[in-house]
Amino acid sequence: MGYNDALAYAQRHDLAALVISVDDTVAFESYGDDWNGEKPHALYSGTKSFWGVTAIAAVEDGLLALDEPVADSITEWRSDSQKALMTIRQLLNLTSGYGFGGLGASVPVADKAIATPLKNDPGSTFTYGGIPMQVFGEVLRRKLAPSKREPHDYLRERILDPIGVTIASWRKLHDETQPLPTGAFLSVHAWLRYGQYLLQRAKSGGSFNECTHGSQANPRYGLGLWLDPLASGDGTFYASGSAGQALYIIPTRNTVVAHFGNSSSWKHDAFLKRLIA
């Protein structure tokens, strides 16, 4: 693969960290000034990549079904004819009907997210934003209530701890809750380990395939993960955060790429074209 060309592109876009593993072994790594493999970096919207995977774990544990109505858990919606049609899958693939918003510093607390009116009918339109993930967090919170756990506890205990991934920190909202669409800080080595877990799940197939299946409204977005960045049909998928945060999983090459940067001009397809040339 074109490690040097990919690195040159990353360096032109304010590289913080770039680590590539092939067959679960680090094959290449490089860092910008003052960065190393263990220094945490914000994932920004890359944080969304945790929640489709967590939902699949909850399906496997019998806590929920992707196509069950959200109103089964958020019972105050049962009298809302529009919101009553929404499913958990639509929250995670961003076709729930919410308008754009709820990103960065404007992520709403759960109560505000639940109260936000829909802009479109559920399932009809893909709209990027943070509100659906906040609503999913409330669904999962209510599912977990008997065990007195929060969604972030379940993510950590069910997925991250078993694979040796530690979240360095997670920002909080004004009500002291942790947001779902953003907020996680990880080292690049931890980010890579999470990607290696996603690679193994993708190769194993089964229920994880739901995460990498797009919607009719947007075939290029699964459950918190972006799909097929080069339109090659090779099964590549990735997590994406503001300013070039990225985690690429390339199953056909048994490759995972973790990238941290600080450039608004980062292009996933431009980087990958150089890497796989």
C-alpha cells in the first residue's frame, strides 16, 4: 500500500497521529509534533461509531430490536402519530425525521432531544445531526434502568473493557450527562484497537452486518458508520469526526487505519486513494 503517499497527504493536513495495522499488527505509524500513540485526542463525531455497535450488542443481549418502535420505550410518544412511527434503526441511521442540528456544543440534553419536533416523516430522509443519538441514549437508558446502568456503562462493560480500549475522558453536558453523538477522547492506539474489533466483527458477519447496511434514504450510512467511501463496493467502512478524525476498516485488505488531525480540508476519499494506490 502507499504508506508514504498517504502520510504526505496527512502531513499536509496538520497530522497529529496516523497508525495502520495489517493482520492485527501495526505496519506503519507516524506522528505530528507533540503527539504520540498514547496521547488522547477528541473524536468529535467519530464518537457516533460506538452506538450502532452498542445497539447490536443490546440486540444480542435481548434488550431491544432494531425495528421496534421508539415509542415502546419513550411511552410519552404514543399519542404523537408521527413520532410513534419511528424505529430504533432510524435513530441510528439518521433517518428518524429530525432536522439538522444537535452537533458540537449544541448537543441537547435527553429531555430536550425527546421534545424536539420532527421535520420529516421517519424513514423518508437522511439528515445528519446529533439529536437522534441523544434519543437513542434515552431509549437505552430506559432499557437498562432495571440494572441501574447508563448507556456509557453498558458500552464500556459490554464492548470496550473486553477488547482493552480505555476512554481517556468524555465531556459532559450541563446536566452532567455524557452525550452520545460526540465527546469521547481516545489515544490513537485505543482508536486502532476499536477498529480492529470492528474488523473482526465485520469478517464474522452475523448481526454486525446491520451496522454496515445503509438505508434507502442514504445507502452510504449505516448505524453510526459511513460506508464505501471510494464507491468501490469493497466493504470498506469508517468513522468520521470533524477536522479529520477517522477510523477506516478495509476488510478486503485486513487493514485498519486510525487518524487524528486538525484540518477542515481533510477528505476521506483523497486519503484512501493514496493509501491503496
